[in-house]
Amino acid sequence: MKYMLLINAGTSDEQEPGDFQEWMAYDKAVREAGILVSGESLADLVTATTVRVSADGTPTVTDGPYAETREVLGGFYVIDVPDLDAALDWAVRCPGARGGGSVVVRPVADFDA
């Protein structure tokens, strides 16, 4: 079953969620386990653009981050593992789950099933 691990970094000055070497080790472990479907790190939050469409169909486009945001989506992994317990185990190992960050685990919908 496929799961997406959404990696959120805290926006406060808490400890950094893992150094470069920890991220490289985690990435290598996911690849060597043969469970990686895809994964990417996202560009800095200041490059974000948000699109909202009102009920009448009028779009609103906003550049940059929102001040009230407490977490920032920094990247993701899509993994293919047997069950939720295995996905949670990989989420616990992720450096992004430490230092004020979090990893949200969501199953990928399979509309062909």
C-alpha cells in the first residue's frame, strides 16, 4: 500500500529537524529498503503561491507565506509498504519528525481497487 509522508518543518527557532547527513542516511535507507515510490524536497517557502477560488469562480492568487503558519511543508516521500504500521515506522525514523517538525502519514487513494 502506498503512503505519503508529508514533512513539515516548524517555523520557530527550535532545533533543526536533522542535519544534512541524517537526511542523506534516511534517504539512502528508504531507497535501499526498496519502498521509495517518489520523493522531493520543496523550494523555500517564500517561493510559494497560493490559489483560492471563491464560490462565484473568482480566483485569488497570493504570493509568499502566511504569517499565522506554524509549520511549513518542506517535502514528501511516497513509499510502498505493507501497512500503516510500517509507514508509521518510517515516519518515526524521518529526521523531519524531530526538532519541532512533524511527518503526516496519509494513504494514497487507489481508485482502481
